[in-house]
Amino acid sequence: MTALADLRPLSSRGSADFTLRTLDPLTDCELVHAWVTHPRAEHWMMRDATLTDVERTYMALAASGHHEAFLGLYKGVPSFLVERYDPAYTSPTGLFEPRSGDVGMRFLIAPSEVRVPGFTRGVLTAVLRELFADPLTAP
């Protein structure tokens, strides 16, 4: 699987405000911990996680070979979290039959008091652009 961070930068495809880089569990998890334990992130299922839990989770993802995490930046400021994974390894068994080229993803917008109109759409557009830029991803 090609890492999102290895693909062309978003700015070369017309979305300079949104960029992605590989998440570093040792340097990024303090920030990510605040995001995944925030009340608005209940669906992330890490509300009670300690910083050590978050670091271990993202170290395990990085070592898995089939699940990757990325820190998303908006105008250079960390603002969202993205995970990309191979559903053959991660999706619940029996839900569907994963095929070659299938890619799973999830994203989390950082809690913020500032509202930016169209922000979530911009994040999702940037993430999908990156996923489908990989020629191994099925259309």
C-alpha cells in the first residue's frame, strides 16, 4: 500500500490549504490524545484512553503494514486526523468481501471553537483525492 505521505502534495492538485503527513506517534500523540478523548470524538472509542494508550495504538498501526495514520494540517496547523487501512485486515468479518484495491478510511476533525465554512468538505475532498491518487485504489 502506498502511504498517503508518499503521494504528490495536495498543493500540486489545487488544495494548498490542506496537507497530510505521516503521524509520528512519539511527537504527535499528545495533540492527538486531546482530540480522541474529547467529548465530540465519542465515535472514535478512545474517550478513556491515556496518552500511553494512544501512543501504543498508533505505534501498532504504524507497524501493522496494513493501517496508516496521518496528521492533517489546514494552512500549516494540525487540524484533523486520518487513518487509511486495508479492509481485508481491519473490517468486521462477514460484513462484506474485500476486493483488491479496496481502501478503508476514517477521519476526525480536531475540536475547535472556530467554525470555518466548508472545512469538513475540504478535509474529506483532500483525503479522497489522496486515496484515489494511488493507482492501486479501486475507483
